[in-house]
Amino acid sequence: MELMTESDGRRRRSGQELRSFAETLVTRSSQIELSLKWLIRTVARSSAAAMTTPTRESGPGEGRQKAPLPRGTLSRDRSGDDVVGSGPLVCRTAI
């Protein structure tokens, strides 16, 4: 069987080759879509965790539990900024 070529010398693909190539593209795009969804969920979880209220340590000893600061309580965060506990949001004040 003779290979069919285009006028510029490229080999003409058979219908089966084109179908196989299309299936490969669909499979890979599905894998990429799943990876992106996982990445978006992971980043969203990390962002949500970073936006939690400031905490104070309660109870002695190791394994101390973290308790949220009462609403309106003024304290300092790790960077030394004043923060006000206010539910899921934290108000930072510039000194």
C-alpha cells in the first residue's frame, strides 16, 4: 500500500489515526481539567484556612486547644500588628 502525501510532502493521516489522536486529546484534556479542579480546591482551602480568626491558647500543657478571641477583643498577631477579633474577619490597625 502506497503512503498518501499532501502536496507539501506531509503524510496524509488515515481516519483511524485521526480518531486515535482525537481520543488522546480528549483523555489528556480531561486529566488536565481534573488536575486544575484539584488545584483550585486546594488553593481555596489554603486561603480559607489563612483567613481564620486569631486565636489564644487556652489550658496548660502540651496539646493546648486554640480558642477564638471574643468579638471586639484587641490583641497582637505574630507580626506585632494590633488585631481585633471579629468573627471570620480580622481587622488590622496601623500603628
